Amino acid sequence: MAASAPEVVLGLLLLFGLPGWGVTKAVFPEWRLRGPEALLRTVEVGTLSLVLSVALTVLVGFGLGALPGNLFQTGWSDPLLEIILAAIAGIALAIAALRGGFRREAPHGPAPEPSPGEEAPFALVEKLESNRREFRRVRHALRQLSPGDPVRSELEKRVAILDDEFRRVRERREAEYGS
């Protein structure tokens, strides 16, 4: 018994497209095929869909072939492989829909972890320079005061605090780069 054209098309989609596309949308619901990265995403989704569909077909086929007895027979008269692949595709697409894979606005993807020293490097440099400027200003004010001036102890404490803060920030940044 020969398969009709719609059966062939549906079978090829189940073997080479739908299960992988469903899993891809379920795992990466934030990927959209429009915008500045549309071409890259289209290639990624297409390739991943094809590879995953073929891998799922092989795994399901291997699992069915390993069943005891002659429960699975390859051929058009036994649609067990296609039924299982359709179930995988349906479940994956349902998960993708629940995760927002088909909404107009993409859900936010996972936030990347910052690399050591990556968070606001300019702000850090600005903070360290500001610290050093104030440190030099206070030290200069100290040099201008006489040894018995009552303000001197306040300025000496401020110099120690600024120097300690500068050292802590620098040591923390060096430790981040060292790990």
C-alpha cells in the first residue's frame, strides 16, 4: 500500500522538522526570527530543529527496535514512530507556548553572569580616581595645618578611611581577576 502525498509530507515533517522545532522553541522561547538578528536566529533554529528531529527519530526508533518481540515493524502500515514523534512535538510545542515562545513580545532570556571586572568598569575607575583626588586634597590640607590644630585628627581619620577604601576596592578587583 503506497502512501499518499499528504502522508509523505506529514511524515517528512515529523522526521525532519516538527519535534526538533518544538523542542527548540521550548528550550529557547526568547528566540525570535525577526529583528537585527533574524538571519542568525533563522539559521540557528533551522539547524537545531533539523538536528534535534533526526536525533529524536533515531532515539525513538532505537527504543522501539529494542522492544522485545516484533512489536515495531518499520513501514507505512505501522505508524507507531510517527505517533510518538507527533506526541513529542505536541508536548514540546505546549511547553513552548507555556514559556511564552509564541507571544508577540519575547520573554526575557537568562541574564548572563558578569565576568570578573565587567560590571561598570568606567564607574569603578571614576570612583577610584575620585577617592584618590579627595585623598590628595585632604593630605594637602593636613600639610597646611600646624601640628597642634584640633582639625588635624579629623583629617587624619579621613585620610585613613580613604586609603583603606581604595585598598579594599583594588584588592577585591584583583581577587576577581585572580579567580
